Amino acid sequence: MSIRTICCIGAGYVGGPTMSVIAQKNPSIKVIVVDMNQARIDAWNNEDLSMLPIYEPGLAEVVNEARNRNLFFSTDVDGAINEAEMIFISVNTPTKTYGAGKGMAADLQYVELCARQIAKVSKSDKIVVEKSTLPVKTAEAIKDILENTSTGVKFDILSNPEFLAEGTAIKDLETPDRVLIGGDQTETGLKAIAALVNIYTAWVPEDQIITTNLWSSELSKLTANAFLAQRVSSINALTELCESTGANIDDVAKAIGTDSRIGPKFLKASVGFGGSCFQKDILNLVYICKSLGLNQAADYWEQVVIMNNHQRNRFAHQIVKSLHGTVAAKKIGFLGWAFKKDTNDTRESAAIYVANHLLEDGANIHVYDPKVSEAKIKADLSYLWELNGVTDARIAQKLAQVFVHTDAQDALKDSHAIAILTEWDEFKSYDWNNIYENMYKPAFVFDGRNILDSMLLLSLIHI
Ligand code: NAD
Ligand code: UGA
């Protein structure tokens, strides 16, 4: 099957950048990215490229090249499904907040809605590609819906999980370590795999494209995220031990990372991993293991999340403890809110949890993040409190303790302590002597990202 038109349902952090690169590299294929969120689609279509809904280095240039040539953003989901031979499902799959599996299982309602819509609208055969991260065996459910609700149309299902990381999405898409495609090992399944391989070979060497059956592909995505997060929790699990013994965590990471069997990546100690996927995907893995009665495997992986929660709480406790047991009415400057540098994404950011803890203790939080808006910061906190059943009156009270600044120096001036929550490069080049001069004494800096030179800090202030 030769693909002339692609539809991608979901114009988010994955659908937007992924389809932009596919369109850029395949100028002869029409790529339509659809979403039910009108504001998001309007932002993708904004002539001012600084207004794209997602901040990613290099993204604006790719969009600029392909948009309105062979890349289109639209809310006409039905029209795009109908026109395309290949449909990517790239919608959100958050942790369930209700019902069976609440707090653990992936919420597949958006994926199911897509399957039903594809089945209802399609008038010709389609290849349906799972781009969202899904529990192993989801393709079976999608197939079931498609086959039982469509009218004589034939569907092939592929799994093509995305491995990009935010902040480096364009680089990861342009030079991926590998592309993974799973499909049925039948004649038509193999043809569908070949059609997708053909799209990627426009820029990815064929030997970097791994093809498997559906289940191996689905499970490999959850496994990859579990392994990456496990490394972060493993190094974080040693930070307390370093603090108690005088060892330096960066030195330990360097020493073990030079062992080629261990490798240097994902060994940066931090206030805890965030992002929309690590926690959700591990909890999903834990849920699947539990559902199958694999309790030891479930407990093993759950520990990665438990350790991460501990690291976030420990950081917040340390701030209160160092500030003589109370932060009530004290100004705490927050540098960073995004879950990592070079993104405006704040989902599951450690900053949210640390702020929550300090606000509960009465602190005034003054935040500066180069890419995150005041509205987003307040919405993140409100969402957490609403989930925990906090009353509207109490939410309003707590929000009155949150101040968001567009100038970092305003967030830090006259503060009792500073907490670094995101590793934005610009924080390293600040005039820390000057910042120290303008803080209450004794002044404290809690470097949740280990980005500042510890010798400089030691000579200036308490850490
Ligand atoms: P997102 O929330 O940014 O985007 C999802 C989009 O889908 C939203 O804009 C939403 O409006 C839209 N949508 C939902 N249901 C729809 C429907 N029925 N019709 C039309 N539009 C619909 O999510 P994301 O971060 O792009 O993640 C998408 C998937 O990719 C998730 O499964 C995630 O686990 C996976 N993933 C994410 C990343 C990442 O870096 N964010 C990386 C790899 C994989
Ligand atoms: C992660 C994976 O790296 C991607 O391969 C995957 O596609 C994606 O999840 C997904 O499925 O959503 P992402 O969450 O965007 O990507 O970013 P990472 O670079 O993995 O960072 C995740 C979190 O771990 C961040 O909060 C980061 O600061 C933290 N981290 C990472 C550390 O604390 N230390 C490290 O050494 C590395």
C-alpha cells in the first residue's frame, strides 16, 4: 500500500513534533494533524511561530518549512480520517483518576474514542498506528472495536511507540537511536509494516528500524521508560547516603558511568523525575503485573516510583528543616517550574509537589521559569489540590501565597531561600554573588538539579 495521506489524531507533544518531522522528510506525503482542541490547532496554525503550543528547540523551523506545503493542522477529524490511508493515534493516555485501576492503570478512553470514530467514519481500508504509549495487548482491543463497528472496511493495526524526550524532540526525531514498529506477522500485517518502514526510511537508516510483533513493540515502550526512570531513582537513592558520608553524588555517577556496561546517561541526581510519562508508564506496568498475579515484578517496579516520591518529599523537608523548622511567611524563590529544561511542559514536575509542601507550611513561593506562564503554574497547583479534595476557599487562600515573576531577580530578591527545580542553562550564568547580597541572611540555596558549582556555593552561602 502506498501512502499518500497520513492523519494523526492528537496534536500534542508527540503528535505535533513527530508529524512535523515526518512531513518535512516526506514532502510528497500529505500529513494532516487533527485535534478536538480548537485553541491548540489555532496555535499550531499561528503565523507567529513563537506562538506554537509547544516549545521545543528547532520545532519552529521544521513547522515553518512543511506547514501549508504538505503539513496541515485541523479540527476536522472525520475529514482527515476519511482522506488518509494511514492514521496515527497520538492521544493522551494518562493514569486513571476514577474507577477500576484508579491511580495505576492507563486511562484508555481517548484511544477507544479514536478507534470508534475511525470505525464509524472510514469508507476505505486503513492502517491504524498506535503512537500513544499503551499497555501491552491494547491492539487487541482496538482491533476488536474496529472489526465489530465498521462497515466492511479492512484495518491493519501497527504499534509504533515514540521514544523522543521533550526538550530534545527534534534532535531525537531526526536522529533516533531506533524506530520500533510492531505488527501482525501475517501477509497483510507485514505489508502494513513495510508501508510504515518506507515512511521512516526517508531519513532513518533501515538497520535502525526494528520490526517485531505487536505485543513486543507495545511492551518495549513501557519497558524502556521503566529502565530509564529506574536509573534516575537508583542514583537518587544514593544521594542521602552521600550526604551522610561525605561522598559526592556527581563523582559517584562519573565513576560508575565510565564503566561501559553501565554508561554515563541518566545518572544525574535530582529532586526527582517528572514529566507526563515515567510515573504513568511505570504505574501502568505495575498494574499489568498485578493483574496477572506477578506481585514480585509489580513490587520491584513500584519501588522506582516510591523512591521518586521520597526524593521530592525529602527535598521539601530539607528546606523546612534548614530554615529553622518553619517557612511560614518566608519568601522562597523558585528557579524553574518545567519538569526539565528546554520545554514548557510541567506535567508531574517535581516543582509542583515541592511547592505544595512549602505552601502547606505557610511559605510564600516566588516562581520564575523562562517558558512557563503564571496561569499554567496556578492551574498545576489547583489541579493537584482539586484531585486531593481541597475546598475552593482553601485553594484560593493557598494561591494567594504564589507569586509568578517574569524577571528572575524579582523572584529571588529579599528571599530567605532559593530552590532550583529545573536545570535551565541560564540559571548557571546568573551573578550569584549579587543574588546572595540581596537575600535575607542566613541565606540558603537548595540546588535540586546540582547545576551550580558547589565550591562557589560553599564560599557564599549555606547549602
Ligand atoms: P498531549 O496531551 O500533549 O496531546 C494529546 C492530544 O490529543 C491533546 O491535544 C488532546 O486534545 C488530543 N485528543 C485526545 N482525544 C482526542 C480525540 N478523540 N480526537 C481528537 N483529539 C484528541 O499528549 P502527549 O504528550 O502528546 O502524549 C500522547 C501519547 O504519547 C501518550 O500516550 C504519551 O504517553 C505518549 N508519549 C509522550 C511523550 C512525550 O514526550 N510527551 C513521548 C513519548 C510518548
Ligand atoms: C522520557 C524518555 O526519555 C523518552 O525516551 C520517552 O519517549 C518519554 O519519556 C515518554 O515516553 O514520554 P521525557 O520525560 O520527555 O522523556 O524526558 P527525560 O529526559 O527522560 O526526563 C524525565 C525526567 O527525569 C525529567 O524530570 C528529568 O529532569 C529527570 N532526569 C533525567 C533526572 O532527574 N536525571 C537524569 O539523569 C535524567
